[in-house]
Amino acid sequence: MNNKLNFWGASPIVFFLAIVYTIPVIILNHFFKHVFEIGFIPYKILVIVAIILLCPGIPLYIVTVKILKAAYKNNELITSGIFSICRNPLFAVVIFLLLPGITLLLKSWLLLTIPCFVYVMFKLFIHREEYLMEKTFGQAYIDYKNNTPAIFPRIWKYKK
């Protein structure tokens, strides 16, 4: 077990398990599309909601990755900007914006379980990353952790 904080944190294991879950879900959805289709909401509405989720999601993802790369390179703890509203904004963007947006375009209830699965995997595997953050940044991270939610953003707490 590596005791050094790395750039990817919990992402590789969560991503791998998400793929393992997603492949059979997609196959099942393909063969039973009529069973899982979101039929009572007009497709135009699903597209609008998907666009509403994806439009902020894509730039937030890109900006967050850039901030994380710079912080990792400089061995910094970032607690401002998007990190002031949640500790894991990259996971938040993927789970609450990108995955739901994409799955709504595919109009399947079954596919909407994918972000739920990713959230559960996040909760199961984030502890190691948080332990290493505490070890690396000490009390500063502990204070940050105690005042900032892991994934559900508190938008009203945004700090530049």
C-alpha cells in the first residue's frame, strides 16, 4: 500500500469499478430498452435538462482538473474557489452533472443508476485519499475537512 498522496487519489479504483458496473448495465439496457426507457417525459425535456447539466459540468470539470494539477505540482491544499463548497468537486461534477446529463440523453432509468453507483464507490474508496491528505497537510486539512462537505456542494459558502 502506497503511503504517498498521488494526483489521481481514489479516481482509478472508482473509475474501474464504474466501468465494470456500466458495461453490463449498458448491455442490459440495450436488450430491454423498452423496459427502461424514460417514456413519460418528452425527449425534448430530457435534452434540455441534459444541456442544463452538461453546460456547467464540462467547463467545471476542465477548470477543476487544471486547479488540481497546479495544486499537486506545488504540493498545495486548495480550499478556495470550487474547493470552498466541497472537498471533491471533480467527483461532484461527474456524479451530479456529467453522468446524469449523458444518461438523460440516452433516456434510460437503468442508466441513471450509474451516477448512483459511482457515488457509492466514491463513499467506499475516498477514505484512503482523505487519510493521505491529513498526513500530507495536517491540521489545515483536518480543519478544511471539518468545515467543507465531501461531495454535496454548499454553494452559499463559496469563497474566492
